[in-house]
Amino acid sequence: MLNQCVLTGNLGQDPEVFYSSEGNPVTSFNIAFHSSKKKTCWIRVVCFQKLADIAARCLHKGAKIAVIGTLDRHIWETDEGVSKSTYQLIANTLEFIKTDGRGFKEGENKDDTPF
């Protein structure tokens, strides 16, 4: 079964970075996008490994990006024992549409980034 999602939106805050128990980087952030009814919706995007490093270094609040990835249901239990769930997008590809240029080396073209 195919599970691929493509979204274009703006980051609502700077990315958050943490590390797995194996020491691998994980970066997450929320993006706002418009639904088919012109309603603003939010979804959490999670990046792993090299993509996590790039997202942490180059993305910022307000950046406009395109994300291709798989939709995943995240389930957890609150301290009170209540089960909660939400959906998140596990990123496979990021495309920078508009950023402030942070994280790029001088002379490096953001449009030529290979991911």
C-alpha cells in the first residue's frame, strides 16, 4: 500500500533537535498548510539522520518548504494514563522554497541542494 504525502507550508517555530539513544540526530518542527477548504492546518514533521542535521542547520520559523514523506500515527500515554494520538509526517525529502539563507555556506546555491 502506498503511503506518500507531499505538503508545502511554513514553519511555525524553529526546529527542535534531540538525539536518539544511539546518538543519531532527530529534528522536528510544525508546518502550517492550507486544507482544501482554505483552512489553516498544522502537522508535525520529523526528520532523521542527515536530513535532521540539514533541517536543524538551515530551517527557521517562517521558512517556506515542501516536504515529501510518509504519514505516521504517533500514539502515547499521558501521565494520567489516557491514551492520545496524532499524525506526523516522517520526512524523506525537503525542498527549500524560501529561507533566510542560514546554514548555507557562502556561494552555495540553496536551489541546488540534493535532497
